[in-house]
Amino acid sequence: MGYVCILAEKTNQAKAYAEAFEVVKREKKHIELKSCSTFPDGAIITWGIGHLVGLKMPGDYKEEWKRWDLENLPIIPGQFEYKVSEDKKHNLML
């Protein structure tokens, strides 16, 4: 079957899931479950922590869009792009 990753919406939801199984260890960003009949190779439970990814700001597309100016409106990039929130980057690595 392979190793399983369970994504819970919130921390308390992940803790509730873990109560049904034997826990190997609890880390800051995940809970590791011992192998059992449900998860023969064990499993990891992790959780969401708010908005991990957001739209890039106008200034990320063009230098002239960094300062607000009526002449630049409307600001519509050719293709919308996303970036990981700086304060959440560490949460993307288990």
C-alpha cells in the first residue's frame, strides 16, 4: 500500500484523528502513526495552517506596479501567478 499522508483541515482535527491510532511521535508539523491493520506501513497526519499560497502582488509582476498610480489601472497581468507566503514556507517541508 505504501506510506499514507492524511491532511486534516486544522490542528485539533488532526489530533482527533490521531486518537484513534497508536502514535509513534508528535512533531510541530505532523503526527506519525504506528503501522496497524488500517495503515500497514504507518501514516503521517498533517494539517493546514491558513493560506499557504496567495496571488502575487502587482509589484511582483512589473516594477512600475510597485507604486500605486492611477495611470497604471487597471492592473491585470497576462497570467496570474501565485507565491508561497513567507511565514508559511517552513510548513511545506515535512
